[in-house]
Amino acid sequence: MRELGMHASSGRPLALVTGGSSGIGRELARQFALHGFDLVIGGSSDRVEEAAAALRLNGAAVVPVRSDLATYDGVEAAWKAVQETGRPLAAAALNAGIGGDRATRRAAVRNKFLPERVKTHRQAQMARPS
Ligand SMILES: NC(=O)c1ccc[n+]([C@@H]2O[C@H](COP(=O)([O-])OP(=O)(O)OC[C@H]3O[C@@H](n4cnc5c(N)ncnc54)[C@H](OP(=O)(O)O)[C@@H]3O)[C@@H](O)[C@H]2O)c1
């Protein structure tokens, strides 16, 4: 098991929220926690640790994963964190990406900051039931 408190026998369902460290993903993660889910949350910065600590105050066991989902290795790391819980994934919110207005997001994709092929390939795998 990756983290204390992440026991298969807890009876709580497990959710993955990519981009759970801020914005929409952070609120999604909070809602999962309030509705009885344990969590694996991802983010690209150290904000993910702070978000995990806040979510634990809602009674959830939370595994934070800091990795860059624009890379193959980063996606693999996120998926490995899910697998290391030893628990089936009940829900996945594949939310990580570029926030901001439409122009900002388009520019980021145009600059290949987030190669969608990498993101889509492994996220499709994450979305399959365990
Ligand atoms: N806000 C909008 O109006 C809007 C409109 C349409 C679509 N969306 C989409 O909704 C999603 C969330 O938007 P938001 O406004 O909540 O954005 P946000 O506040 O900027 O949050 C983005 C989240 O994604 C994570 N992230 C970004 N790039 C990453 C990477 N390469 N690897 C791993 N994690 C990464 C960030 O992690 P860190 O914080 O740790 O860096 C953060 O947790 C995005 O996919 C966005 O494209 C948003």
C-alpha cells in the first residue's frame, strides 16, 4: 500500500481526480471526499500536497501524486499510484489541463504544452474499470 489509511477493507470507494490540486479539480475532489470517497489526486506542482492535506480534513484518505501528465512517465506515475492502493477505481475525473480563458488554452495546446495524444492514451486506460 502506498499510504497509511488507504486500506482495501475501508469500504470507501476510490476516486481519481487529475488536476485535483486547484480549480475545478480541487472542488471535484472535495465533493468526492464529502460523499464518502477516498482519493488519488494529481497535480504538476507542490500544490497537490497542500490540497491533499485539506481534503483529509473531510475524512478521506488521500494519495497525492505530483507528476507531469504532459509526459508519458508522468501519466504512468499517476496510474501507478492508483494501482498501489490495491483498490478498484470507482470513479475518475480526468480534469487536468490548462485553465484560463479560451485564448490561453488554445495557445498552450498550439505550443504543445499539453500533447493531447499522450494525455488521451493513458487517460483512456485510467477510465477503464479495474
Ligand atoms: N476554467 C475554465 O473556464 C475552463 C473552461 C473549459 C475547460 N476547462 C478545463 O477544465 C480543467 C480544469 O480547469 P481549471 O480552470 O480548474 O484549471 P486550473 O485551476 O489551472 O487547474 C488545472 C489543474 O490541472 C493541473 N495540471 C495542469 N497541467 C498539468 C500537467 N501537465 N500535469 C499534471 N497536472 C497538470 C494543475 O496542477 P498544478 O496546480 O499542480 O499545476 C491543476 O491542478 C482543465 O482541463 C481546463 O482545460 C476549464
